[in-house]
Amino acid sequence: MNLLDTGAVIDKMDKDSYFPAFISTITLIEVLRGVDDKKRPSAKQLLEESFSVLNLDNIIIETYCYIYRVLKEKGNLLPDADLLIAATAIAHDLTLETKDAHFQRLKMLGLKLK
């Protein structure tokens, strides 16, 4: 299965196209912050029923710190949310489904992309 980034989840929701996949807690937050307060509980429930949510754990945190350090040394950082999503994919050996080209920079660190 794949890990879906925020854009991929929104695309699937717009197309009413759901299939087994993982999402990060970060993606869950990013999607829900754009939902009207009154609709947020049902949207959250739909997302949690449609996708397996991976919470932050020690392996993801360690992976994030490694990625952050490598990119900072190169002066080539990405937003923290994207680094956490990428760290989730790497830590769980999942392929990240995304349209965001900046994730290409993380392939050298083990990120698989679709």
C-alpha cells in the first residue's frame, strides 16, 4: 500500500475515489484544517474509516531528525509537515503518492515515490 500526501487525499476525496492506503497524522491535520468546523467531525470520521492513519512514533521522529539534518547541512530544507510525511513513508517502507515535485529531493534518502 501507499502513503498518500495531502494533495493525493484531497484528489481522492474530490473524485470520491477511496481505496486502501495509509495517511500520516500530519495529512489528517492538513486536510481537516480546511474543513468547516461543523463538517470537521464527519470528515475526520470518513478519513479515518477510509484510510489507515499512521501516528507519529519514535521511528518516524528519528527518521525526520535525520532527514532534517541532512537537508539543513545542504541548505535545502522542505516544510516540516512535508518532512514528517516523508519520514512516515521512509520509516514504514511505504511509497509516497504525491504530485509535489520537491519530494524528489528525498529519493536519495530512501523515499520511494509514485
